[in-house]
Amino acid sequence: MIEARPYAREKERLASLKALRLLDMPIEERFERVTRMVCKFLDVPIALFNLIDDNRQHFKSVRGLNNTDAPLEAAFCTHALHEDEMLLVPDATKDQRFFDNPFVNGKLLNIRFYAGCPIRTPDGMPVGTLCAIDTKPRELTDDQLALLHDLSAIVETELKVSSLTKAQAELAGELSEAKHLALVDPLTRLWNRSGIEKLLAKECDEAFRNNKPVTVVMGDVDHFKRINEGFGHPAGDTVLKTISKKILEALRGEDDAGRLGGEEFLMILTDCAPEKVFEAVERIRLSVQKKPIDLGEIQHGNTKIIQSLPVTMSFGAATAMPGAKIDTPELIKRADRALYKARESGRNKVVVA
């Protein structure tokens, strides 16, 4: 195994990475969308938008793996940082740099194919990679290579414009990376209860200062106990992780989402006109309902089949208008009462207070 040489301007590179405020923050749909496209159009099981920190790889967006960090030693992506365009490894077992790498020989993974484009910040520093990975050797067509390059350019464009609302930026600026982790749910990689409640308080302050409404949405996975009892807790975890990504996909970039615990979620819609609230939340409900969730392979007789499960959610929403004398705990209570009505009236519906 040949480790990548140190980056010549490593201190500057790390400073550019830290300035992005992406490490250990909740997942973002703008990057989830890109890794979905990598898997779909390049037909690979694993895709990463990978940030290279000083002592680890941090997967800002990941598909096909369950972990969010990996050891920096032996990382393919540290080699990709030095490339102008792309690092392409058709068969890692035949490459002197990687044939005995723990990500290749089964100790960590069984990578065979790797294609990774360096991701650079506006100041030109390579802070990570967008990569496509397969467990079998393969070649990409010229069109697929061009697509991966184009998608990496999209990620770089996203880095030029912060997607954080003012409240999110304030919260990120107040916290060290260790405290970021304390506010992020490790299973879904959304804000946890503490994180989303802190963010809600800031979003309400910001909205009321600017004479704008703010809406709280409470969501609950229907009959989640039956899922855990019937299919096991790993299946329940898969449902929660998949639903989290569906929620993000349906929200606008300026909105927020967090997991309160168990099967309960809280979403914040910023500057959403009251008459548009039902439509916005209904979009989330339909996103969850429209496609069964893949629970993975199960043994059925002598064959393995992919098991999928239809899942629905119930939602309650409440809006605080500018000038209204309502604090955030009361706003949450109103949304929770609306959620209770949605559950009591049949579930899989939206009720707006």
C-alpha cells in the first residue's frame, strides 16, 4: 500500500475546510441530491461527498454505507486531492497503491472500482472529493466520466453560496465541532431535540424581527411500534433514516428538520404564508407515502428477495404570525395538538391548527 503524500499547503487547506462549517453538521438535501444522481446514473452501489479533515474522512453525504466517518489512513480520497481532474482506479486489486489497502482487502471494505473528483473551495483548496465506488472492477463510459465531473462542479458551486439561514449560521458559529455532534442525531443525521429546539428559538427571533411568520410542523411515523415488533429494530432504523431523507427532499432549502426522538420529527417552515402551509406539509406527507421503503435482502426459501414496506406519516402544523404573543414552547404545543387530531382522525393526514 502506498499512502498519499501530504498536501503541500495542508494548513491552508484545513482552514478553508473549517471555514465551510460543514463538518459534523446535519445532512443537506443539496448534497444528498448529488450522491443520489451518482448512484443512479453511474450505476454504482456507493457514492460519497467526502470531506478530508486532519485526522479522518467525514462523509457529508453518503449512499451505500452506514458510517459517517472513516479512518484517514489508507483513504483513496487523500490521493484524489492531488489530482487536477479525477482519480480513476478500474481495479484496485491490480493497482500498486491500493491492492493491500484495508478498504480493498476486506478489513474495512471490498472496494474494487473508484472514481473520485477533487472538490475545491472558491480559493482553490481541495477539501474533499465526490466519488463513485463499486465492489467489482469496471470501466466508465466517456459520458459517465463527464457526468461525474459535472456533478463535482455542481458541488463546488454549492460551496460558493452558503445554504445556512441566518439562524443556522449563528448556531453553527457558536459551537465547536464537538458541540455540533451533541446537537445532531447520530442515526438520521438531522438535528436532535436539543439542536432543533435551539434553532427554532433563533428562527422565531429572526422571523419576528423581520415581521415574518414561522411555522412548526410535528410529524409522527404511523404505527412505528408495529414496524419494530414485526420487522426488528434494524428495520425501524432503516425506516427512520429513509424518512429523514424524504423529509429533506420535500422541504425548501431554507427550512429545517430535526428528530425529537423515537419516531417523532419537528420541521420549521420559515416565511411560509399561512395559506401555503397545508400544501407544504402535504408535499412532505406524499413524499413519504409514495414509495415503499427498501428494508434490504431477506432469505425466502432458497432465494433472497428485497423486502419493502409501505410507510406513512401524520402531521400537525401551527403558525405564529408577526406580533403574536406566543413563545416557542406554546407553538410546539399547538402543532402537537394538531398532530394528535391527525392521528385520532385516521392517520396519514395533515392537520393545520
